[in-house]
Amino acid sequence: MDARARTVAALAVAAILVAGCSRPDGWAEPRVAPTGVGALGAGFLDPSAPPSPEATLAPEPGSWSDVHPAPGYRVVLLTAGDDAPTTTLVRSVQDWADEERVALKEVVVDDGDYVGGITSAMSMHPDLIISVGDALVDPLAVVTANHLDEQFLVLGAEVAEPTHNVTAVDWTGASFRGEGLGTSSTYDAGSFTPERGASAVRAGAAAVLTGVSGVVLWID
């Protein structure tokens, strides 16, 4: 191989390497979120009476088990706080993402800039933003109503007047609603167990994936 041929070959290899290094991770642009794989089981809702906006549903345990995200479903886990309930729910989301082969990124708000954290999560163009941490509830109420094309799932708390893009999962011992109301008189940090966290994220994700959004799921 002469000098010119070697130079051309080297430039070709360099171009391939540069292209590989600059390849986007697949999150660069918005997309239509994929639907779920599978169907809701009996007892999740009454198919003859679709839930009204802001309705509270009490799905039967396990009625969400057959719904799964398509591999590569993009989720941002948005968190605030390091208390035991928040930490338990964060781990539940991480475990679910691993088991379901969900593409997961995390945004941790540790400087009090909750709106900035929500904005950062949205800028990643996920299919779903999962929020964990009571401090995020009021900022979410402000932001979500102005971004109806972004789906949000709130675990262990709920936005007081959710729009159709905000789904929540609560249970006895949780249900923080913000707006200066403080924690519920029935609040119980001990109710935030790994088992309940696993049920919460799976039930909530199943609802979003099947278009049952803008509601509160009560999983007790």
C-alpha cells in the first residue's frame, strides 16, 4: 500500500471512530411513546365505564401484572429527598427498570430547584417521568399543566388537581397532596415497603402504558 492509500485508509478509520463517538444515545429527539405489551387484567377497571378525569381507581392486586413496557422504553426518574420512604421507592423504580429492560436516566434535585429539575427531566425527551419525593408535588402541579404532551407518574403522593398527563399511585399511609396541606393524618413511613414500591411502579406504569392516565390508583 503506497503512502496515499495509507492516508486515505487512516482518514476513513478516523471518520468511523468519530461517527461512533458522536452517535446519539437514542434520546436526542422526542418520539411517540410506545404502547405497552400485554393487557390489563380483570379488576383493574370497568371497561364499560371509563374513569373520569381525576378519578380514583382501586385495581385488584396483580391486575396490572401482564402489562410491560417495550424494551428500550425511556424513563427519567426524578427524585428529591433522601428519607427512607423516598429511598425505598427509588430502589423499586430502579429494580423495575432493570427487570423490564427500561432505558433509565435519573435527575436528583438536591439544591431546592425543583422546577429546574423537572425541566431538566423533560429536556431528555423520555416516554415517562416518574416522580418520587413529596417536595416535587407542588412544583409538578405548576409545570405539568403546561406540558400536556409529557407523561408523569407520581409514586406515594399525588397532585391535587391533575391534568390528563399526570397519574399517581397511593395507598393507606401515603397520599401527600401538597398545596400547604402537609402530610395526611394517616401518613405512615413504614408503609413504604419494597413490596408496595414494586406494586406501585408496576401498577402506575401499566396504567400509563394502556392509556389510563390522569387518575389516582389506590393499591391497598
